[in-house]
Amino acid sequence: MSEAASTATGFASSNRATPLELFFDLVYVFAFTQVTHLMADGESVRSVLSGLAVLGVLWWSWASHAWLANQQIADRGAVRVGILVAIAIVLVLSIAIPKTYPHTLESRSGALLFAIGFVLLSLAYTAVNVVAARRDSPLRRQVIRTMGATVGPVAAALIVGALVGGIPQIVLWLAAVALEGITVFATSQGGAWQLPSAAHYAERHGLVVILALGESIISIGLAASGLDLTPSTVLVSLAAVSVSLGMWWIYFGRVSSSAEGHIDTLVGNRRTAIATIGTYLHFGIVAGILLVSLGLGGVIERLGSGEPPGSFSWISAAGGAALFLAATTVYARITRTTYRKKKYS
């Protein structure tokens, strides 16, 4: 965004998340819980892939609005209206999650509601961006370019998938998630997207990690609360919570603040590109936390009731932890590398 445009929107580089943005993020607590339950249904590779497809769709809805609020003031004018509308739509999407993969003879209304709801959310986001960027012609053209290349293919994949069901639906929905990531990245190279505030970026991404960690606490608590209050139940629950605390420590104690400082040293398209990669990596961070949550919930339920946990729970927990560690490591490395290049160039 140009200096004139930044002045026009009133955006200050030191801006932090507004109460409206925090309110927007809260709906994702419910969404993440729904995704975890969806992945637990059937305890199979298919159920996990189904949940990751839904999570990917939700992730793009969150990321797009997080970037919007970094470039525009979130609690004013069209952006405020757009975020309020987005809260309502995301709630509807979350309600539909348990019905997104119906059985053969069941209605496909839940899947269609989720698909069409996301398309409407994308169109509303595009309209808000265009209106908010009316004084910044390059940014307005960038919005039209990116969303014009994205909405059509993603909408087709989601709606067709919702209509056909079964394995093809999972494949098409995963393809929709990948398509959005590819088109956004490809159309943004050297474009007009900007990141006025590294502090706001870091705070919003940290908040969504907190939401995912909060969901893991909820899963642990719900699993334990359904069992008899025995010493083994308490000990297993404490062990599970220690895993969540460890993920919190890794992200907030070793990655988040240093990454913010490193991104803040960058300027222009380089800053935007690294931040974009960071957003993509945060999908892996959040997905990893939810998979750990899925696994820990299953372990607690089985151990607390005197049964050995199945392989699904252990694989989910271990796979989620591996994904979380891989994504946080890459995020820390790319920001540290860019920081060093900037410092010593």
C-alpha cells in the first residue's frame, strides 16, 4: 500500500488487533472443535483427510480476513460490515461441518451449504476489499486479479464435490484448498499486496494458534470429564496438557516474537512474500495442533476406561506433533534467514 493510501485509510504501522477482530476469531474456536469431531468420526485416513479439507477451506477464510484487517482498519466502514457478515457466515459453515460428508442415502444439503457459504463469503470479502481500496488503485486491481483467478475454480471444485460425494468429494475439496493457495501465491508475486504492520500480523497469527491450543484443552477436558475421576484419569489428563503446554512454549517462547522482529526488518514485496509463506505455514501449525488434540482425546478416553489406545490415536498425535514441529521450524528458519540477509547486506 502506498504511503498516501495508508494515510487515507488511517492505518498506523503499530496497529494491533481490534475487538472486532478478536470477536471474529472466536467463531473459529467452534469451527476447530467441529473439525476435530469430524476427523474423529470413523477414526480412519479418510476421516482425517475429510477434516483437513474442511479445515483448509476455513483457513483461507480466516487468513484472507486477517490480511484485510492488516491493510485496512477493521472496525470502520465497509470493513466492519464485511467482518460482521463473515462472522455470521463462518458460524453457518461451522454448523454445517458434521453434515459435510453425508452417507449415500443422506441429504447433501449440509455439503452444499458449506460449499455455497464459502463461495458467498469469498464474494463478500472481494466486494469489501474493492470498496475499502477505492483510493488505492494498484491494490484494487490486485484484489480483482487475485480473487478473479481464485473464486471460479475453487467454487466449481467445492460445489461439484458437494454434489458427487464420496471419495471424489474429498479429492475435489482438497484440490480446492490447494487451488486457492496456488492462485493466491501466483497472482501475488510482485503485486500490490502489502503488510503495513508486522506486529498486527504476528498478533493475529499468534491468536489463531491460541485458538487451536484452546481447542486441544477443550478436547482433553471433554474426554476426561466423561470418565470416572480416578488417579489414572487425572495423570493422563495432566500428561496430555503438558503436550499442549509444550507446543505453546515452542511457538510463543521460541518462534513468534523473533519472527515478528525479523519480518519487521523487511520492506516491500519481500516482506509480503515472506509473510505470505508464514501464513501458509501457520496452516500446518494449526492442523498439527488439531491432530494432536484428536489423538490425545482418543488416548485419554481409552486409558481412562482401562482400554489400550488404538493405533489411530497414537498416529494422529505423533503425526500432528511432527507436522507442528516441521511447520514451526520452517517458519523460524525462513524468518531468521531473511533477517540475517537483511542485516548483513
